[in-house]
Amino acid sequence: MTDNFINIKYIEDLLKNAEHAKTSEIEIALSKAERNETLTHSDIASLLKTDKQEHINRIYKIAGNIKKRIYGNRIVMFAPLYVSDYCVNRCAYCSFNAGHDYKRRKLTMDEVRKEVKILEMMGHKRLAVEAGENENECPIDYITECIKTIYDMKFENGEIRRVNVNIAATTTENYRKLKAAGIGTYILFQETYHEPTYNRVHPAGPKNDFTYHLTAFDRAQEAGIDDVGGGVLFGLSDPFFDVMGLLLHNEHLEKKFNVGFHTISVPRLCPASGMNINDFPNLVDDDTFAKIVAIIRIAVPFTGMILSTRENREMRKKLLRLGISQISAGSSTSVGGYSLRENNTGESSQFLVNDERSATSIISELIDDGYIPSFCTACYRGGRTGDRFMSLAKSGQIGNVCLPNALMTLCEYSMDYGDNAFKEKTNAVITKETENINNEKVKAKTIENIKKIQNGEGRDFYV
Ligand code: SF4
Ligand code: SF4
């Protein structure tokens, strides 16, 4: 046992027993999920292990209903910003690993500004700063300087309003610095909760310490960062083991800090330069991946789920229906990649992007598919983080703020970046969806604010 909340034998026994779960037991678990009751670990394991199509169809239906009930048709948009690819680790799946010989770089503050300007011109308001681990080239003070540089930038159409950070596990002291710099969510993927696999794919570098990595969120919480986002890299180990690990990690944080993951990311292992995809025997096929996303949605209904551009358009469409609430658009996964793309220069990216469409075409397609792309950052800016956010989410009242905020930020986006046809399409959605705001006062205020945005009389409204 590595730590008391990830007990390998406990998880393996759960999954082994689930192989023999009776149909009646699986159906009881499904009925509990339909009644929005909390599932036990054995319930979740039995759903993961079932391969009967009728069960899987029910899992999809339940997940789809939860998605609709809690998140409506809103999809929060964000973009990654890679600032440094110097890395001392040797993660076997990542092209930034120290053994991969290529020319590395980190952005100067001027280059950060250039990248942010391009991202802002795409309409983004929420970024995830990403960097490899290298204390000399990329110390914590460099990251906090990036955060400050980003927040200090003001454009004609607004500014980046939330900076999430995805950097290596670090000390409580460094987390305090991130907190003081105004971090949004601190994101860190455990990659895999299966310690022997973890040790094998992280053969050298500080990331080799499984327990230090596993307890990073405890240190972040102790330093005052109450929005943390977990994830695993599906394809490293048995994916069902990793789902159970994620859920146990979430329970640990809930017990200890009264708040679990704000978000869960579900990246799937994909090819990257400097690695051979055939070295990984646990790759997850599309059907298993969809089932996993649906089961996580059922198990932790109030936790946002993030999908990156690793997935292609068709997979994204499917997973949005099953539980994904946040996606990136127009992403580059290389340092300085947005400027390089503008200049048509080659990139050295962390992994291959499978959805290379521009942000505008992804956003336009989301609207055509009946979604409301949202650029909302209200909770963070209004101090609604950690357990304050979770209690609002669990009360079922979160939709009363998410919907008006989604509509107001979409209106801003269409005014700033849309052509006439896009504006027309967006206006129709906004008019229709405003009717779905239940609170009459909030509805009236939203209509008033949208008119102000459209007439150029104000912006950046939120509730
Ligand atoms: Fe470095 Fe992160 Fe890539 Fe590992 S996954 S090699 S820590 S950048
Ligand atoms: Fe997210 Fe809060 Fe905005 Fe809803 S209101 S989309 S939870 S930031």
C-alpha cells in the first residue's frame, strides 16, 4: 500500500469481484444511478466491467441525463499556453522527456504577450499555462511572472480572466506563490494510479516519486489552492484501475479538505515524437473510452470534465453528450506554437493534436449542434471557489448562474469575433436560451446586459 487512499490490492479485488457481478447486481447499480443515489465502489467497478450492450446503453443514457440536468447545453472553452518545454523528467509517453534530443525553449515575457494576444484574438478568456519540470530553466518565479504578465494584459475586447496552471508537483511554499499570483485551478495529472506502472513509465527525474506526486494536491490545498483538477493518461495502465484510482483520490480530498476535484481531465495516450505508441499495451479503444467517460460522469456528477484536442471531431461530439463540460479549441501544444502557426513555421509539440480546426469553426459547430459555447470565468472572479463552488453545484443552483453567464460571454464573443452570419446564428441561440433562465430577476438583468453588449455600452457582466 503506497498511501492509505490508493491501495492496489483493494482496487484489484474490486475489479476482480466485479467480473463475477450478477446481472441483478449491475441492474441495482444502474437503478441507483438513475435515482441519483451515490454508488459504492463495487457498483462502479461492476459498471466498468460489464460488457453487455444493454447495460452500456443504460450507462450512456444515465450519463447523458446527468450531463443535461447539471450542465445543460453549455460547454466552457479554454486554450493551453505552453511556456517552457525544458524538462528533467523522462516520462516515456511525452515528447518533452529529457532523453528526447531537440531544441528546447521557454518564452520570454514579450513572447508570452505575443501568444496571449493571439489567444485573445481567438476569443479565449481562460488559459491553462503548461510547462515541463526544470528548476533552473523554469523556476516557480518564472511561472508566477507569466501569470502576472497574462493578467496585466488588456485588449480592446477584454482580457484573459482566468489562468489555470498545469505544472509539476511542487512544494507547499511554491503553491503559496501560485496562490498569491492568482492561479485559477491547479491541474496535475496523476498519469496512472498503478504504482508499478507509474514507476516504469517515469524511470528518472523528480516525477519518479509516486507518493510525492500523489500528495501534490494535499500540499496545494494546504497552501490555500482550493480548486484542483486531476486526471489520468488513459492507456498507461489498466484504464478501469485508473478510474477507481481517480475516484478514490477524489474521495480522499473530499474527506480531508471538504472539496474534491474541481475538474477531471481525460487525456488518452496518443502518438508523440520521441516515443513509440506500440510500447504501450494498454491503449484504450473508442468504445471503452466512451464508457469510461460516461461512468466518471455518473460517479462524480458535479465535477467538470475536460477533453483536449487529442480527440478527433467525431469522438469529441460523442463525449460531449456523455459528460464532457469543458473543451479546448484552436490549441497548440508546443512552446510559442500560436506565433509559429501564424508564421507557418514547424512546431515541436508535446503530443499530436487530432482536432486541428480553428477556434471559430469549433465554436460555430458547437452552436450548430445545439450547445452554448461559454467563455465564463465568473466563479473564480467572484471568489466562488473550493467548497463555496461545490456547495452551489451540489445545491443544483449552479445552472442559474452558468446559463446567464454563458449567454453574456457568447454575446461578447459574437460581437468581437463573428461575421454577420455568425452574429445572426448566435443571437437566435441567445434569444431562445434566455427564456430558459428560471429566475425572473436574473433573466431581466441578462437581457439588459446583452443589449448593452450589443450596443457597445458595456461588457464583462457576470452573475
Ligand atoms: Fe516533462 Fe511533463 Fe512531459 Fe513528463 S509529461 S516529460 S514531466 S513535460
Ligand atoms: Fe463555470 Fe462558474 Fe461560470 Fe458556471 S458560473 S461556467 S461554474 S465559472
